[in-house]
Amino acid sequence: MNYIEKTPLEKWIGNKIGRNALDLSRESLEAYQLEAFQRTLDYAKNNSAFYRSLLHDIDPKDCRTLESISKLPFINASDIRNHGNRMICVKQGDIQRIVTLDTSGTTGAPKRIFYTRADQELTIDFFHHGMATFTEPGDKVLVLLPGKTPGSIGDLLQIGLARMGVEAIVYGIVDDREAVIDIICNKQINGIVGIPQQIFALAGSDRSETVKLAKSLKFVLLSTDYVSPAISQTIHESWGCEVYEHYGMTEMGLGGGVFCKALKGYHLREADLFFEIIDPETGRPVPDGEFGEVVFSTLTRTGMPLIRYRTGDISRFLTSPCSCGTLLKTMDCVRHRLTACVTLESGLILTMPMLEDLVFSVEDILDFDAELTSAEDGLLTLEPKEKECLIISINTKDALKNSIAKIQLKIAASFLKSLVISDKLKIIIKQQGYKEPDIKAIRKRNLLDSRNRTGDRKE
Ligand SMILES: [Zn+2]
């Protein structure tokens, strides 16, 4: 068996909690987490009106085990929308950055996350040590994420990389593919960090071979969206480099976990975050190995601590030890979100990642949207046996070279091979025509359920 380098996160976490390599163990890490969790409860109750009322009958000292945390209430996105200001634990003047999250498709107040300077430092420190998994001093990394604003993800990443002697070129969201390919080749870029969909489009471009021939690229790190295996595979094959994934969200302080060289799942930022996997129906924790909703609590944040925040992401803790030999937990790739799945009449569950795998396996598709409608809508002529219709609107890069009919056939063939299709589901492929990827491309593709026009647009 090949030797796989241990994730640098383990040593970093050990140092953070005052343990050296010899006395860091799962037990000592969990003892630290329990203590930090109790401290956070205490701090949040004493400093925020929201937590004072939510946790009024909870005594932090009664949380004697990590298991007992499962008795505490959850918070969710609508709590942040409606009571975010009341979750803040510091004076307004101590807030260094406020991130307002996209609210499209939702009603009500926007979701705002508040960070102090110390909170931002935690993120920079995580980026510094997490990136050490695949970069080394002297490397040049191209950051294809927003980075103009101080405190933005690209800005914090640049600071973190500079601490390890790595130069980061922050380009921002890809708006000109030719220009980005030129930078990769002319500046001998060693690594790229960006949004899966955008890097996929770069790797699929006509000049992809130029990047491979330039031979400088060692890794790609995909971040901020769900990554379908088809996307990862295409990038790996086109550019011949390793493809890593990062899991994080603004609420987590941008970073949550990152692949090690074994490429099997995310090792988690366990000194700063406590993760749980729960049954989304009952709210009870599920055994390791079983899928459920990802819930996290911040252990070190001061501006706006989040306690048992329900992410809506579906994943599981992997039970077999990672081949890198770390004692850190490994979370499986997040391929599925609660709000991006529908149950078909046949009982089959259709998820956006399933569709992504099927649709993106057809070359030249840059992006797509999907909508499920019902035959009763009367808008579509369906065979009587087909009660539901899935409309996939595709964005292709070259409508002339790849006729819509050809793409339709390819997608249909891809669906036929999978379990998703049943004779009750009709599939219609529409062409959106070519669009440059959305400038705000940190979007999560939604599966719009408009069956029976109930008006319930899923978030
Ligand atoms: Zn590992």
C-alpha cells in the first residue's frame, strides 16, 4: 500500500488545544471539545439576548458528555434571518465584517453573519494549515473566488497562504476563460482554488490541453458548492492534476473541513467546530456511518456563536479510519441537500446531485436548471401513464457543434442507465442557449418542484 501523508490539520489541531503529537488522542480531543462547548454555552447565554432566552433552562455544567449535547435545541437558517442581531455577543464596534447571504427564492429578512477580527483570524489560520495539505512554500496559487473586499474568502485565503510562503493570485470569479487559462500557463500556476462549475468549464474548454502541456498545475481545490463526481473526474482527466474538495459555508466561518491526500472525505476543523449528524425527521443523532443532516456548533467564535446549527446538508461520518492515519473524524462528501430533493410519485427520491451526475456526464453542458411538474398542470402533453415531468434546461457552450437533438439523446441515454428513470417520469430537455456562467456563480442548483402548482417554491 502506498504511504499517504497525514493531514496537516491533525498537528495544527493538537497545537491549538495544547497537545503534542504524543498525547493527542481522540479522548483528549473530545474532552477539549466538551469543555469548549460548555464555555460557548456559558458565553452565549451571558452575552446574547437570543441564547439567553433559548437556553434559559439549560445549565452549561449539566452538559457532562458530548452525547448530552443532543438534548439541546437546534437553531436554523430562519433563526439567523429573524434573530441574527440578537445572537451577537459583542459590542457593534467589535464586529469587523458582516456577510449578507443571497436571499433569492426566499422571503423575509436576509441572513447576516457577523464576525470579529478574532473570528476572521480563526479562518485565516485554518486556511493556512488546511492548504498545507497540497501546497508548499514557493508555490503559486490562483484563487478564482471573490477577493476584493477585506475579509472576503479570497482575501483571507491570500493572507493564510502568504503565511506559508505561497503566493496567491486572487483573480475573482471567472468572467473571461481565455484570460484565466493565460494566467495558469504564463505564470506557471501550481494550484487553483475555485467554484466547481467554473473550473469544470475551464477544464472543458478548447485550451484545456495547453494547461496540461504547461505541466505546472499540481492540484485543484473545489470549494463553496456541491461537487459531483463527474465534475471532479473531468477536471482530473483534462488537467492530470489531483482534485481536492473543501467543505464550508459562511455560517461555519467559511471553512469546515478539507480532503487529505487520500481524497476520501473531509477531515474536520475539530478545535473550532463540533459536528453532529442527526436524523432530519426526529432530530436524534444517527450512528456513525449512517446518513443524516449535518449540524455544527462553533467552539471558538466570539462575534456570533452558532449552537447546533442545522445546515440542511446530508452526509455521514465515515467509520473506517482514513488511510492517512489521522485520529480526526472524516466526513463523507456532501452530495445532497434537504432542499434539493423531491420524492416522485413512484416513491423514488430524486436529488440534484443525482441529476448533476447524469447531466454533467454529457460533455459540453456548462450548467442547467431542473424543474419537476405534474401532468395535471395541463401545460404539457404527456402520455396518460406519465404523471410527472422533469424539465431540464441546459446551457451548452456551442449550440451549433452539438445539436440539441444529439444532447437530448445523450442525456436520455445517461438517464436510462440509472435507477432514477421510471416509466412514470417524462424527461424534457430544453436549451437555454449559451450564457457565461453567472457572475455570482456561488449558486446552489435547485430542483424546483412545481407539481400541482401549490406555490411552494422550495428554498
Ligand atoms: Zn486522511
